[in-house]
Amino acid sequence: MIARVSLEIALRREFDYAIPPELADQVEVGSRVQVPFGPRKIPGVVTALAEASGQARLKPILKIIGAQSLVTPRVLKLARWIGEYYCCAPEIALKSVLPEAVRSLDAGWRERLCVRVLPFSGELPKLPKRQQEVWTRLEKRREIPLAELLELAETTAATVRKLEDRGLVEITSEISERDPYGLEQIIASQPLTLNLDQAAALAQIIRAIDTPIGTALPPGAVGVAPAAGRPTPAANASAGLPAAPQAKLAGSPEAPAASRVHPGTFLLHGVTGSGKTEIYLQAIAHVLEQGRGAIVLVPEISLTPQTVERFKARFSSGQLQTLVAVLHSHLSAGERHDEWHKIRQGRARIVIGARSAIFAPVEPLGLIIVDEEHEHTYKQEEAPRYHARDVAVMRGRMENAVVVLGSATPSMESYYNCRRGKFALIELPQRVDDQKMPRVRVVDMRQAKRDGKGVPIFSPQLKEAITQRLERKEQTILFLNRRGYSSALICEKCGEVCGCPNCSLALTYHRPEQVLRCHICGFSQQVPAVCPNEKCKNPGIRYSGLGTQKVEDILGKLFPQARVRRMDADVMKRKEDYRRVLGEFRAGKIDILVGTQMIAKGLHFPNVTLVGIIYADMALHQPDFRASERTFQLLTQVAGRAGRGDIEGEVFVQAFTPFHPAIQYARRHDFVGFYEQEIEFREQLKYPPAGRVALLTLKGRNEDKVKFSAEHVARLVQALGPRPKSDLAGPEPAAGGIADLMISGPAPAPLVRAENLYRYHILLRTRAMSRLSQALAHVTAALSLPDDVQLTVDIDPVDLG
Ligand code: ADP
Ligand code: ZN
């Protein structure tokens, strides 16, 4: 027998190795192995077994890494799809599906020595004093870790060994599992009685769980607009190897799917506090009853102990008891190893984690939940550049698992898929506690500007509202999505801005340390005393724009009696800081919390009755087609922090473009209204979800080379698209040409220089993304670029900076 092995060095091909007889019954598809490659020994994954190889004289596999095959065939298939669709080497895709803590050669369980009392008959022999002392302790406990015993009895291992020699105890090596949440106290919780909306939502999800994908549901079972004819993408997918998720989900311009075959994916659109999590919990209970498991994805920032606890509490006891494994980047390597293997061994049937938890080896898988599905952190910004939400949809298809995407502000992509019948939409329009949505007031900051007094940070309205809250002993949250003190240092005379020497970006002034710092590369320098422009050297340099530090500072002056705290990446260096400040805020020890997007997400504080958004248009004018969508989402999320208790909340949105749709629809809590006007713009320009986008970036130290290479790549890509008009008289576009391919650029990236590298972009738009990915894979494989210029391909990019 021979094994086909994908090596963990990106060679874009697989190699055959002989399976030595002693390993014959252990090597299977998904096994991690070590193989010889030239003079080196390299780890890899077995992707297939075969009787014979085209090559003669194969080298043998050296050894197996880990006891169990680590990559299950299903996850292997998913990794293959990622490699193809996201246009990256299969080795890289395969590597990303296993955490480093599991892949590492010396990963393993932590073992420790335990001392156990052995049964004996007859009388205890007379023991020397020291041994007797140890024995007395042991008799009570029967079994105890050696290290603990040594400490308790203040003795040495030699004394314990003597007891072992007498046959009274045995010392064994046992696995001690690391539990990252071992110290949290879990109080078991019971399912709540659902309200009508929740019950209807759960019923739909359960019906889908009970119906294998691709089979017919009873008429009217799912709320999808009926349409005649075609089978759905889900039906196609279950028939064979699926293609790109959105090529099928959003890609084809054909009519909406037929209603009789249910989509396996739901979009659960419900405001914060509408009871989505309770639905997740009860849907998970349903798949557990069937002996299947679930994966719950949450954005890293929401992976708080409280979130994890809610899941653990529900499944900590009773008939459906199971371990809940947690996977995210704050765990130690050892903890990650243990959590992962608890899943692989089937002891943990529920996994909750950030982006990469979508690869957890849950088998069989019944349900995938992606909470806050609109979050951009689901996109991985290095190869493989996958989007965990889209991978979730694909994995659900492949493994016949139902997928539930939840959000208060769904992504344009997911809502579009609902409109086209590819996902089923479930709405939860009300909060469980019937709390009203906060009243949102938009403050026109242009007024202040017209008055000619310079723009104040706080409008009179907001100032007045804060004063009221302080008097009533209620709490306030102020939001500004920029840290630092002021956004730039500008010379009043020549207009010179202090910029980063490595990036095309102004440095931000940080007052406590008196430095200018770059928020891209971290470069910092002392604040100059005079204008850095050699020809100017004017001492009149001033600070412009604002950051959270300045807001904190001005607050202190306006409200000296208020207790103000700031929460941004500068003060929250560690996870404990974050927890501590939130604890203080909850305990009422803070009156006003100032922060960046860190405070926008999922925090519930009943005593917060005022939220102020200092500068709502800040993100609106960025050169990104999602600028409006992001602003809408952020405003809605931040506004949702107000009025979670008995008192109605109030939100002040300060803006220079108060009539911008993103601001106005957010003010009215009108997601659908926002969607309708935004989708028109996307349709016109063929931006997602109306089209699909791929972003090619060329980077290098030498700008001319980067520019030249970008032009070269653009010409190659041109050949993939339709012929230019002048050719139309000639033969039809070459077979395989992508008729709707639109190419923009090459052009300097909005951030043209970052960390000393120049960046040029080529933006591609088409509906046929999986075909484009394939074509790009060929182009990049054959491409030769100067050594110091790199090309990255980002399919469905999220960040266009
Ligand atoms: P979401 O996930 O949409 O923010 P949650 O599921 O967290 O909403 O629910 C918000 C609050 O309401 C939680 O404290 C939850 O325990 C409570 N809750 C949810 N559903 C019910 C219900 N059916 N009856 C009573 N309380 C509920
Ligand atoms: Zn920089």
C-alpha cells in the first residue's frame, strides 16, 4: 500500500510514500505523518491511500504523529474546497484546519504522577515515623497527585517510593486534563419557556434539523417565497461535490429557489435581547438528542466567560450532559490541545469558539451557529483568506448540518441570500422583555461649525444629557472609533502633517506618553517642537482631530465630579483589564465609559441610559464600498447599549452629514430600509452581494517594481475576461473566458505604503467567482515576479484598505 501525502511546505502538490508493514494498520486518510524529503524530515497529512503509485522506489513513511488520525475525511474535504475556492496552496489550507497546538510534534496530554492506596489484607506493618505520617494522609484521600502529597506531608518522593516498595501504594502516571474554565463556577440552567416568536423560530430550525437537506419539506414549512421550477443550490450540492458557497448562494442571476426543497441555512435576524441565544441553546439540545454535535462561532471579542458559561450551564447536567469545548486564541497551547482532543474523542459534543473553530472535528455534526454573522473578524486576513461564515455554510452542506446565522444587523450578503431564497429568514422583531428601542437623536454638528466658534467635541444637547445622567446617578457610554489623543499633528504655516516613515498615514498623538505613534506599524517618535519640514521649521504646530484620550481629557474638565474611564486598545493590554473595567462599570463605580468599538459589542448594563456617539461619520468617507454598511452596523450596535433596564434609553448621534442614509436608517432602527437603498448602489456597481469581488495586491519595497508588476498581472488577468470591443467582429470569446469580468486598476491602494511596503491593487468583479478562482490559480502558478514583489489574492475581501 502507498499513501499520498500533502507536505507542510507549500509545494502545491502531493507526494507518494510507501507504508512500512509495521505502520500498515495505523495509517489512514487524515493521519499526520513524518516523511523524508530530500535530506529533511517533514510533517504532512495523508490525503489518500492507493494500491500502486506511478513512481518507482518510494521512500517509506517514517512515523505517525499522534495516536488518532487528526484530520477527519470530512474536514479534509473542507480544506480541499478552501484551497480551491480561496486560491491558495492545499498545504496551507490543510495546515489551517488543525491548531498549531495539535500539529506540533511535541504536543501531548499533560501527565502527572499519582499515588494510590492499594488494597491489602491483614495488619498494617509498623512503619518508620516519616512513612507513617505520609500513610496517615494517604489513608484519608486514597488517591492524590504526588506533587500535592509531597507538599502536604512535607516529605520527599523517596519516602513515598518506600511505601510503594512495601506494596502499600502504587505510583502511576495519569493524564491530567487542562480546563481553561476550570475555575468558573457553573450553575446548571434549565430551558426557558419560549415566547411566541421564539417558539416559531425554533420550530422552523428543528424541522430543518429533522429533514435531511435536499428533501422536500411539507408545503409552507419554511418562509421562503414560492417559485416554480428549478431545484435549489442545496439540492445540487447534496448531489455531488459542491462548488463555491456563494457562487451558488449569491452568484447566479437565476430565479429564486423553489420552496419545496428547504435551504439548510437560516438567517436569524433579531435585535439584541430578542432571545437568539436561548434559541441556539434549545436547537443544540435537539441535535444532542439525536446523538449529533454542534459548533457555535462567536467573534473573538464576545468570547467572554459569561458567554461560555451560558452554554456550559445548560449542558453541565441532565440527560444531554456533554462537555463544552472552547477554542480561541487566548488559551495556552496545552489547553488548546486538550480542548481539541476532547472534541476529537467525542467527549465534547459542543464547541464554542472564534473563527477557526469552524474546523473542529465534531462528528457527526448536526448544527452550526454563527452568532453576529456580520462581523468582519470572521474573515481571516492571511492565507488561507477564508470567511468563517461562508465556510460554515459550505460545511453545513457537506455534512448535512443546519446552519443558523444570527445578527441584529445582518450582512448585506446574508440578507440578499434570503431575498433570493437561498437562506430562510427568521425574524425576532421584539426584545424578550418588551423593552422599547432607545430614542435616537441626530445632532447636526455643522451648526456649530457655522457659528464660527470651532467645532466643540460635545454639542450642547449631549452635554446637557450627560449632566442629567450624573444627577440621576445613571450611567453613560461615549463612543469614538479612534484611539489616541488627536489624529494628526499639522503645521499651521506650511500644512505639513507628521507622517509615519514606513506607512502613508499620519501619526497619532498620544498624550500620556508624549509620543506620536503609527496605528499600522507601531512606529513611535517624540513630539517635535517645530515643524519637521526643513524649509519651514515653524514652531506653530497644532493638533487636529480627536481620539478617545482627548474625549476623556475634555470630560474631566467639563465634569470634574464624574468618574470617567477609558476603554481602548491602549489601556486594555490584557484580558484581565477588560474584565476589571467592565466589573467596575457594572458595580456602578464608573459614571462615564469612553471607548472604541471595544465597547460596541454585546455588553448589557441596565443602568446605562445614555449613549453618545461623538463622530458618527468618521467611517463613512473611507474608500470602501462597505463604508455605509459598516457605519450603519456600528451605530445600531452602539445604540443598542442604551436602555437595557427599566428606564428607556437615549442615544445622541453627532454627525456632520446628519442626513446620510446610514445615519438616518440607524436612527429609525430600520435595517430593511437601509438594505433596500444600499442594495441599489451595490447592484449598479456590481459590488457584493450583487457581484463578487477578488482583490489582488502587489507589495514590495520598490514602488516602480510594484507598479510595473501590477501592470503585468493586470494584463494577464485581462486575458481571462471578455474580448475588447474591437474584436467583437471576430470569433466569440475564447472558451472559458469570463464574460462579466470587470477589472479596476492597477491603482495605488488607499493606504499606499504600510510597514515600508508599497501596495498596488487590482480589483476584479464577476458573478462567476469559482471560475475566476480557478483561472487565478493558473495565472499565479505560471507567474514570475521580481523576488522582492509579492502577490496576494483575496477572494471575497473584507478589507479594501
Ligand atoms: P440575544 O441572544 O438575542 O441577545 P438572549 O437569548 O441573550 O438574546 O436573551 C436576552 C435575555 O432574555 C437573557 O437574559 C435571556 O436569559 C432572557 N430570555 C431569553 N428568552 C427568554 C424567555 N423565553 N423567557 C424569559 N427570558 C428569556
Ligand atoms: Zn507606520
